[in-house]
Amino acid sequence: MPRKVDRARSKKPRVRNNILKVVIAGFVLVAAVIIGVALFGANRSSRSDENNNVVPDVRARRIDYEVVNSYPHDPTSFTQGLLWHDGGLYESTGQYGQSKLRRLEFPSGKVLKEIKLSGELFGEGLALVDSRLIQLTWQSQRGFVYDLDTFKLEREFSYSTEGWGLTYDGKNLILSDGSSDLFYFDPKTFKTIRKLTVRMNGQPVTELNELEFIEGEIWSNVWQQDLILQIDPSSGTVRSFLDLKGILAPSDKTGVENVLNGIAYDEERKRIFVTGKLWPRIFEIKIKR
């Protein structure tokens, strides 16, 4: 009998200890869950750049614009690249058997100079580096360098991805390939320097197309959308965007591929020009601050 009493007494402290351990374990588990959720939220609201610096994701804001003017544009021109230089526009057009490099008179849109690409090539993005025009092609991984004045072919180069859009930031060429990545190239060697992933509201943006470098930002059309994204070149974050839906009258669109594509910037007079594939108009727009 005494032994049973002793045993009963000896079990009570163990029960209390077990309950205490369970309570402590519960607190630890809850704390771990809270910390995990906090870390998960932090990871979703920030990321690291190429130098492993934490870059917070920024909600892209919509900015307003107004149409200042519009000018004639060849409605048979499948615009892939557009740039402004020395009082006029230069254009790269696509489609097999119809791809061209052109100089356009402004504001009439008259073709002043033109060369045609071989039938197996599909013209794409266009950029100006000093006195050289750089033109991409779509899937052939072939790029061309022309003399600005004569359009004489100076050299050919290759790249390992598709060619979509192209621009020049004053130091490097920037190429889009339809993915969410932009590729920086040395304009002399055409070797890849770095890759920049573009994100909008924390998510990668695909179908990046025609590019233009404007006042320290990369502007990009998005294929089959009426959007122009304004991208921070240091982080790849889309900080703002233009929604140009309705800028071209529905009656002026004749097919599903007649989409917004073409951005040019007159740095001297701070003018922005936009157009699209097979569009009969080039629009001059002004950002509302």
C-alpha cells in the first residue's frame, strides 16, 4: 500500500512536466510559424539584384499621356524597330520577303532610302551607335551593321537567342528576345555583358518587344498588348507604364497583328513617337506630369 501511494505521488510531477513541455513546444511552433510567414512575406516583397543587394518590389503606376500630333506612316510597314536621328526616323520592318531598313522623311513619312533583307530573314529591332545602324533578325541569330549615311553593310554578327527589340543606352546595346530577360551587349564585340530580368509588381513580364532608351529608363512594348513599360535598368523593376489602348482608331486596324510596336525619342526636343505594325499613323505623345 505505501508503495502504491509513493508511486502515485511520484507520477504527478511528471504529468506537470509533460504538460509544461507541451505548452512550451506549442509556443515554439507558433513562433516558428509566425517567423516563417514573415520571412515568406519579405521574400515576396523583395528580391536580390545581380550584386545580391535586396531590391524591394515596387507597384507600377499608370501614367497619363496626351497625343500631341500624328503623322503619316506606310500602312504596309510591319514595324519592328523605330528610332529618331538628325531630323528624321529610321525603321526596321519585318515579315519574310518584306523585311527592310528605311530612312523616313519627317513629317511626311516618305521613304528616302531603303534596302531589302534576304527573303529568308525576318527583320527586327534597330539601334544607332555613333554612325552605325544595328539591325536584328528574328530567329536566324544574325545581326547586321550598316553605315548610317549609305546603308552599306559593314559587318555581320551573331547572338545565341532570338532577336526582338534593340536599343542603345550610350554604353551598351540592350536586346529583348520575347522573354522577361533583357541582354546587354558590347557594341563593338557583340559579346553578352549581363542579363536583366524585368518584373512588374513582383512578377516577371514576358513578351518584351521593341525597346527605346529614354532619359535613363528602358521603354518596352509588350507583344500583343497596348502597353509601354518604363523599366529601371539597375533593377529590372517596371516603375510605371503607359496604356495606349485606343490610340489608333479601330477602323485603322486591319488584322490581329496590327499591334502597338515602335518607340522613338527625339532627345533634343524631348519628343516621343509611337506607332505599330501596319499602322497608317505615327503618333507624337507627351507624358502628363
